[in-house]
Amino acid sequence: MKYTGVEFLFFLILSVAVVWFVWEDSDSSTAIPDYSTTRLLAEQGDSEAQYQLGLLLLRGQGVTSDPEEAQLWFQKSADSGNAHAEFQVSQYYDRKYQSSQVPEHGINSFNWLKKACDNGSWEAQTKMGQIYLDGLRIDGLEISPDQRTAAAWFRRAAKNGGSNANYQLAKLLDANPKLAKNGEESFDYYKEAAEQGNPDAQYWLGVVYLEGKLTRPNHSLAMELMNKAAQQGQPYAEYMVATELEREGKIQEALSYYARSAEQGFAEADYRIGLIYRFGKVIEADLEKAEYHFTKATKLGHVGAKKERIILLAEQGDAEYQYYYGNLYMKHYYDDNMRDSWKHDQAYFWYEKSANQGYAWAQNTMGQKLYLGNPAKAFDWFQQAAHQGLSPAQWNLALMYLEGEVVERNWLTANMWRIISESNRPAGDMYAYGRVNAHLRFNALTESELEQVEELVRRCVETDYEVCSESR
């Protein structure tokens, strides 16, 4: 499979935001202690047992979850100097600060974090690194971003065995080579974190092997790492495994991995699923499923999915999306320095389809296109859109009555449509600027004319634009 630098830049940018570890679950212990035994030891004053009891109560392992009682045991253990418990107390106050924004809680959190760092907690040291990376501002406490200090904290945490610290440090050094002790340091930390089972590090190291950025390209090793990360639920790794399976023609397996990635909010995965169902080259096309996944990706801001959804719905006969499809062609037409006339014609092909189905914006657009060459047809389109309440079409109709084009000049009807249009116009819409100068063409109404126009407006609006007194 060929990977371009642009494609990987896309993945790298997205991946920066991924934070996989959960601070309160960051203890590296895998064995779950017996609740009764742990509680007995904790009640006898064993500091480590008090900390482990707090974890059991926090996580609901062997007992009903009780975060408040967990905090009491963490506090007892922390008061005895247990670094892991000190970190948990810091987390407790951090959660209180995040929910209340009371500065005292934030300062307490930082003070306990510092104690935990000094006592060797890699979890705390990793978080301290993140604080110096991002900066911290609390009333009474301010830390400016400092990448060099952040790297120092990540190094301390990595030395104490923190896989996430290895990963965070690798990422920081990769982005800022001047902080690295040598050219291979970021690669070494990626590799160490990956070997410790960190899924983000496994994904990134896979990217490194695919790009050959810090080492020689190695596709097979890259995909081995991607698979390991995917098995731990890393969404971008799941996506990469899916693309490989799709390339190999294993579509059902690919769909499974794409779906897992999409469930975690990765829009590109939903987009790929949509394309598979949209075109049905290997499996049977399913336009309903295609639309579903394009819609999901569109809501997450995926531009390609938005375009495919527009095309899909337009081709299925949706008038609104036929209009949007016309807009796509028109944008391509104006973006193209050569101004390809085919794109222009395609835009109006879809505009006309939409207009013939009664979509007001398309009708107004058709009116604008035909205004100079076929004003009678333009009037018809403006009239149809105006009677649906579309402000721009009502304004265009007002101008045609004002100028006496196609219809006999009618000063009162022109002002009726002008006033109705203005009342329907969203604040700041694109037509506002054109109206500024056009207003100069409407002379002030006499008191008698104003009364007549107000009556015309009232009747037109009350009849939902059915009785509006214009004549051909």
C-alpha cells in the first residue's frame, strides 16, 4: 500500500489530540487484590493497603463503587507519604476544581501533585510534564508553558517506568528536535513506550516505520504495530488496519475495523464506510447505509463526506440537495482559473432540476440567470420563489415591478414586495449590500400610498402570499 506524506500529515495532526490514559486508572498494577483482606490491612494502618482499598472502591472492583469513601482511604494513605495515593488526592481536588472552578481546589490539587512527584510517582510526573507543556492558570497560581521543563518531567516519569511518559516525551521530541539529546531519542522513546504496550505509541511508531521519518521504512513491522494498537482500541490504528484489509480485498473485515474506529468519533472511518456502500464495487451497494455514514462524518466536519452526501441525495432526487450540488459545480467553476464552461452548465443543470421541483432558492437562482436573456421566464421563477416566502426572490420581484419589466410598472406592488422582503431578510444576509443602493430607487411613499401598501402587505402575508395583487 502506498502512503503519501500528505496522508500521514493528516493522521499525525489528528492524532495529536488523542489522550488515552486515564489518570485515576494509571496504576500499573494488574492483579486485583482481595477486597476483604485489603480492607482488614487498611484498617490496621497499612499505607499501601489503604491506597489499594481506595482503588477498589473507586473502580468498583469486588465492591460497589464509592468514590467518596475511596477518597478517605487515599487521604489516609497520602498522609503517610504514599506517592500513588498523593497523586489520587491530587486528582480528587482537580476534579473538584474542574466542576466548581474554586481556586482553592486547584491549588490543593497542584500541591498534592508536587508531593507525589517528589516521592517518585510517574503518574504525577507525567501529569506535571503535561502541565508545563500546556501551561496552568488558576487564581493564585500561574505556570507558563515551558517545553524544556515539560521534557524534564517526562524524562523523570519515563525513568520510573511510565509508558505514557515515554510516549508524551517521544511526541514532544519529535515535534521539537532541539530538545532531544540526539537524533534518535524520540524514536527510542516511541519504541520503549510501544514495547510497554502503549497503544498511541504503537500507532505512532507504526507511522514512523511507514514514513521512514526516523528510521528505514518497514511496512510489515508498521502494520504489526498498527494491529497491536488496534487490538487495544486505538481508533487511527483501527483505521489503518482497515485500509490495509480493504486493499487486500477483505471488505467485511475492513468494515469491522472501520466501524470500530468510527464508533470512537473518527470521521474519516465513517467516510470510508460510506464510500464502500455508495459504490458497491466489491459488496452490494447500500445507499441508505452510505447516507447514514456520510451524515455521521459530515456532522464531525468531514468535507469529503459532506460533498458525497450532497451528490448522493441529489442523484436520488432531493430538490434541496440538487441545489447544493449545483452550488458545488459553481464553486468549482469559479475556483478554476480556466473557467470550464462544462462546470457552469452542470451547475445550472442541477439548479433547474431543483427549481422544477419547487425549491425556492433554486428558483431564485434560475431567475437571476435568465434575468437578462429571458426576463419573462425570470419573472416566473422569482414569482414562484417569492410566494414561498424567500426574501431575495421577493426583493427581485419588487425591482421588476419597480422597473416595469415584463409586467406593467406598479409602484404600490413594488413597495409591497420590498417591505415583505425586508421583513423576511435574515440580519446580515448576502443580499443586504445590494439593497443599500437599490433603496435609493424607491422614493418615499406618501401617507396615502403607505396606507395602501400596508394593506397590500397585510393581505399578502395573511393569505400566505396567495393574494398579493400583482398583475402581469
